[in-house]
Amino acid sequence: MRIGMMADVYKPHISGVTNYIATNKRYLERLGHEVFVFTFGNLDYADDEIRIIRSAGLPLVDSGYYFSFRYSPAAKALLQTMDIVHIHHPFLSGRLALRYCRPLRIPIIFTNHTRYDLYIQAYIPILPEGLGETFLQAYLPSFCRSVDLVISPSSGMEKVLRRLNVDAPVDIVPNGVELDRFRGPRKPRHREEFGFSQQDIVLVYAGRLAVEKNLHFLLSSFAGIARTYPQAKLLVVGDGPIKDALIARTRLEGLSDRVCFTGLVSYEEIPDYLAACDVFLTASISEVHPLSVIEAMASGLPILGIQSPGVGDTVEDSKTGLLSEDNLAEFTAKMARMITEDGLRSEMGQAARLEAEKFAIERTTRMMADRYQELSERASDRHRSLNYLLRSQLEKWRR
């Protein structure tokens, strides 16, 4: 089967969606499918994988995103040979899928990976309160009705879509993780390179350092803990636009010897960093299906997070981790429990490792491949119609 993944942004941009596409592409190819990624970007970028189809666009400052309303003629022609297309961003890529693929009745799947309501609040704060959600309530329902299948990675995200008035059928297929990277033999980083000791309790956050991750909240909580528990240390793995602000705040609060920022770390090295730690922290409430949390669980780490869609769907409170309301005092109190209760940490870490099994990439890729096959077979009957043949010839003439 020829599968076209459509994304507004791809490598070298680092994000959960980019990682999802790259990983699923690799596993679908192992099943014998041909997978193409259609995106925008620098046409001179040297990709480290095959079948990445880039069209030129206007770079948006240094965000990694490129803006365009069309694919190149060659990209459009290739896209229209796909058996199925899978949209990962509903705006630019989504509209292009409807424009280029709907006339040919190529089946279209859309996965909603992102809490767009919260991203609008975080990145366009000058908008009047509620305006962003009003826009989504106007846009997403009709868009979702226009595709053949809507996928939500979690039940919590499905509830968010329903709140945004999406009335199309929604299928839940979790995002998968290559668990073997995290549960197999690893070489833990030496704590001494971070300025920590073997007796310390090392809390870790791994991910993008961006405003929507609620990292200032996390630092505020840790600052309260650090005053009481000298054995508590925090490792921040990753990079992003607010890294300098977080480092400056750490210095201002006198925590430079308690918090270590690693900077950008390759994905291949992440398991070794997690293996050197005791607890995984996240204060984000914008996650749809947090791959970093699942990776930490597969590593045998208990999770401390905030009850919200995504994290709340992944972590079972008091079994695989501790969940707090979006409240600094409660989050800090549960962080204290993670530091002081060794038996609880061990018990929850073991349970987390077992729970992560249901997110194995082998399982979730086959679930998605089954959806592709079903839609492709359903479409094959429609392709025999006279109307389809006429539209096909028209599209070929337009190329």
C-alpha cells in the first residue's frame, strides 16, 4: 500500500508529532508498505530517510515551520498516486489533502495530535479569551466531517474534540513507542557528570522546553522541595525557546547546584539519561498522548503529573505514578512523597513498566495499518464509478 503522511513541519524540527511520523513510517515500511512524507521546508535539507517530499514555503522566523498554500507540481502529482493519506496537522496539510485527494476519492485519515485550544492561549495571548476556542469550534467540526476517519490518540482527547463540537465518528488509536529502546540493556549516564551523587533522588523532565509545557510551574514546585530535601536533584533534558529563561530563573533562586540542564540530547541517548534517574516529572496539561511519559514508564520510572487529557489517560494515579490537580501546593506535596517514599517509588516504577506494554509500537502500528486497509478496500469499490474515472482524468490533465 502507498501511504502519504502529510505534515506542516518535519525534520529537522523536533517534536512529538515529528517523532511519531518517523517511527510509524519505519514500522509501516517493515510491514511492506511504501510510506511518503509530504511537508514544507528547506529544499536543500539532507534527509536521513527515503521518500521525504518537500515543497518550498516561507520560513516563519526560527520556528522550523514553513508557510505555503500549495505543493510543488511534482509533489501534488505524487500525492495523487497514494492509496491513502494520513493528515497530522489540520490546517495547511489538512486543506491540501481535501483539495488534492478528495476529488480522486483517495481515503483521508486525520489524527488530532495537539491541544490546539491550549496552544492558541500559550502562543497568541493577545487574543481575547475564548476567541481561539471559538475559531476551533467553527473550523474543526466541518473539517472532521470532510475526512474519512478521525483518530484520537486518547479518550481524553476525544472528549476535548467533542467539547469543540466535533460530531464526526472518532476512533481511538494510541501513539506507539519503541519500547525495546527503553526496557532493554542500557548504559546509565554517570550522575557525577550532572553534579549529582548516587545517594541523591534524581527527578527528571525530558522534552521540549517551551511555554506550553508549564515548566515554570515545575521549577516553582521543585524550588519549594529543594528547601526541605537536600537529596532532591532535578535533571532537565532537552532544548527549546525558553531554556535561557529557565536557567536564569534557576540561578536567581539559588538552585544552580540542584538543577542540571543538559541541552539537546539525541533520541538514541534518552534511555541512558532516564536510566540514571528515579522519577519522571511533567507539569504539562497540553499533552494529547505524551510519548515522553510512556518512554519513562517503559524505563521503569514512576510518573508525577497533572490530571489532564493525555497524562491522565496514560498514568494511573497511585499505581503507575501520582497525579495532582493543577495546583502548586498539591503538586509539591506529591513530589515530596516521591522523594521520601522509596518503596512507593519502586512499586509504581515496576507497575509503570508493565503498563507501558500496551503502547508498544508493533501493536499500535498494526492497529493503524488495519484502519488503512479497511478504508482502502472500501474506496476501491468507489474507484470503479464513472464519476471517479472522469475526475481522475481531469486531475491528470491539471498536472
